[in-house]
Amino acid sequence: MRRESLWAWALILPALVMLMAFTHWPAVATLWDSLYSTPRGSRPPVFVGGANFRDLLDDPVFLTVLINNAWYAAVTIPASVALSLLMALSVNTALPGRSLVRMAYFTPTILPMIAVANIWLFFFTPDYGLFDQILSVFGGGRHNWLGQMSTALPAMMAVAVWKEAGFFMIFYLAALQSMPPDLAEVGRLEGSSRWSFFWRVTWPLLMPTTLFVMVNAVINAFRLIDHVVVMTRGGPNNATNLLLYHIYETGFRFWDTAAAATMTVVLLVVLAVIAGLQFGLLGRRAHYR
Amino acid sequence: MSTRALEIVATWVLAILWVSPLVYAVWTAFHPSAYATHFSLLAPWTLANFAHAWEAAPFARYFLNTTLLVGVVLVAQFALCTPAAFAFARMTFRGRDTVFALVLLQLMVAPDVLLVANYRTMARLGVVDTIFSIALPYLGSAFGIFLLRQTFRQVPQELDDAARLEGSSLLGRLWRVYVPLARPTYLAYGLVAVSYHWNNFLWPLVITNSVTTRPLTVGLSVFASTDQGIDWSIITAATLMTSGPLLLAFLLFQRQFVASFMRAGIR
């Protein structure tokens, strides 16, 4: 038994060391850094306790960024989940050109976010971008989609939903295809309408998939900010600034590592809460093991 | 019956709407700039935009960098995750469940989020601005360990016992019994990993600083933001070019791709 233990540890150690070095250790180091001041020149970091967190609460940009990210999550998550379910349901029927339709839905997820951002940047261009061209047919004027406070964040949301929905569709499709076909048969015999059948049978059965997809959508809402870097750099006036982008700017453009660490701690807390929710909701389902 | 017809039409409308940004990008990339925002069936097709983009930035080098990066990540992840997954799946030792829970933490807190601290680690190791440093944080992959563990657990114990009776060592059984049976999982995981790292952007943007290390995504962003101003035809051509290999692979192996992503996602 002890020999087996030694073997097991030997097999696990290489991967574990890498994981610890670049996930667990930096997380702990970040927490540590958030309690110290940023080293400047010859001045070493000083222990400041909760001062960095207090500064954060007084920082209007940070609050704007939090609110932006909350809106961004609140819109993109339900929108992409609902669309992906709709896509999966529509592709899960006998449909002429079914694989073509499925491909049309799925292809955007294969592209790098940065490529997606480049393409959409072009669409949002004032005057000769796609959207202004379409609107001009109906007599619309010039729109600076990414340059206006009111439209910039919604534009970014549209990009994220376009990129993401097809990916989630795959998981719904897998779940739908593993459902016993006699269920639909029973529903038909019972004479229940498709609408009520969906809500009474299909939707509850899809719940584990929905939770799984939701968790992924939440993580992406806080982690995937490539399009912000390319399309707006957080502007105009922080209208599209999201938490991770703000961390990136603070850490690598202003080199304020203490503030960046403090905000990273906030982000880690958000992710931890989501992880906790996932564990609570999914933990007991057969889904995991 | 007519509601069914209506549904089919609606499905197709959504599909066309969904793919139209891509179709539009292809149109722009393959036509002269004058037609970038101006549709005409008579517009001449051209490859000039691609040629321009290829000459204007060191894309050949970026392709090489990305290929190297993806290769390193893939080989190292397989080599590190396989033994770990085997130990978690088929061996008993104290603290197994605790360690496994620690591993799973990475599913939630990806290295992407810990940019600042990881950058400092790289600086201490003296590897900033190397292809190795782009790959390093991702080499131990919780996702890979998890996926392979699930697969290894489903290997019938009798096969393992039979190999043991024949005198196979632990590593011999892992290599000759488990790994071959997990081939579909390796394919699935490989495809997911390749597309993740081909497309990854933020960490490479932070850690690289020169032509010889930049992957395609970072190279493309540098190209689009500085070199080209607003010639959308060339930028779109570069965009399609950089995602081309992956897109082409997807179109050719569509079924495997979709099946792989499904397999990787059911957990």
C-alpha cells in the first residue's frame, strides 16, 4: 500500500507542481500583494492592511467597471443561453439542410475572439460600416456605435453573444439527443401542446446542461476581454471597461501592481462565489461523477 | 403543417443572419478595397489583399510561433496529465480527494485571471518574451486531468488485471491498456486545446514583446492597430488568414469537431 502511495504521488507531482506554480501560488501571492503598497523605485512595498480596498471603494472608475461588468454579464449570459437553446431545438428536428444550419451557428466559435473583434469593428464603423449602410437604406443617419456612451457596451455585448451562442448550442444538442424518444411519443399521445411539453418535460430535463452552460457563460463574462482590447480599449470614457481589462491596464500600463492585485482579489471572490453556487447546485447531481 | 414551414423558414433566417458577418468578411477580403462596402455581382475577385497583408507584417514568423506554441502545449499537457489522471482514477492514497479538489479549482480560476502575479513569476525565472513563457501557465491542465480521469475510470478493471497477471508494470499497463483505449478522449481534448491556444490572446499579449515570440493573435492585433490605418480589405484578409487553418480544419472535420466539443463538455 505504501509503495502504491509513493507511485501515485510520483505520477501526480509533475502536473501538480505546474498547477500550483501558476494557479494556486499566484492566487495566494495576489492576496498577499493586495495588503501591501506598490513598490516605487527604491521604495520597497509597505504593509498597508485594508487601505488598498478602501482606495478601491473611493475609485469611481472601479465602480463604473464593476457596474459595466454586472450589466455585461446580466445581458450576455441569458441572451446567449436562450439563443443557444433555441438553436439546439431548431437543429434537433428533421430540417432541410440541417448540417449547414448547424455549421452556420457553430462557426463563429471557432474563430479567435480577436478575429471576431476585427470583423465587427468594421461593421460598427460610422457611415460605411455594415450597420450604418443597412440603416441608411431606411433613412438612418450616421452612428458612432463604439464611440457613444449609450451604444458602446451593447455593441460589445452583441459581439460576445455572436461568438458564444453556437458553442453552448453544442451542449444543448448533446443533451437533447440523449433524451429518450418515447418521451416525446408519450407527450403526443397525451395530446399536450409542444409548448407545455417543452416546459413540463424538456426544460426540467435540460436543467443540468443549463447550469453547466451558465457557469461557463459567467466565467467568460469575467474572463474574455480580448474584444475590449481590440475594439474600444475600455472607452469612450470607460463605457466598455470591464474588470479584467481594468486590471490589465492598471497592472501593465500604469504598473500599479498593488491596485491590480486588489482588483484581482475582487475578481477571484466573484469567481469563488460562482464556484460555490455551482457546487451547491450541481454537486449532488450525477452530472459530475 | 404551415407552422412547421414557418419554423423552418425562421431557422434558416437565423442561420443566414448568424453566418452573414463571416460571409461579409470573406467578400471584403477577396475583393478590391473599392468594393469593401459596395456590393456588385460583377465585382472582380482578387487575392491582392492577402498578398498585401502577408508582405506588410511577418505573418510567416507568427504562424511558426503559434505552431510551436500549440505543439509545446499539446505534448506537455498530454505528458503531464496522463499519469496524474491515471493516479486519480485507479490508485488509492491518502489525501487523494483533497488534492483532486485542489486541481479542479483551476477550472474556475484560469491562469488568464492571474496575469500580474504570473508575469512576475516569469520575470523572476528570466523567461519573459519567450514562446515557452506563453505555454508555461497552461501546462498543468485541470481540464485535461479531469477529462482523462473520467475516461480511465471507465476502462474495465479486468483488462488491467489481465495485464498485471502477464507481468506488466504500472507504467506498462498505463501505456498499453489505458492510453490506447482513451484515444477518442485524446482527440477530443487535443482539438479543444489546439483551438483554445491558437485563439488565446491576453496572456500572450502581456508576456511577449517581439516578432520572434508573438503568436498570430497578438501579431494580428499589432498589425491591425498600427500598420494599416483603415484599409479594411487588408485587415479582413489578415484576419481570415490567421484563423484560416483552424477554420479549414473545422470545415473538413466538422463532425469530429462537434463530437469532440460535446465529449469535452459533458462532465
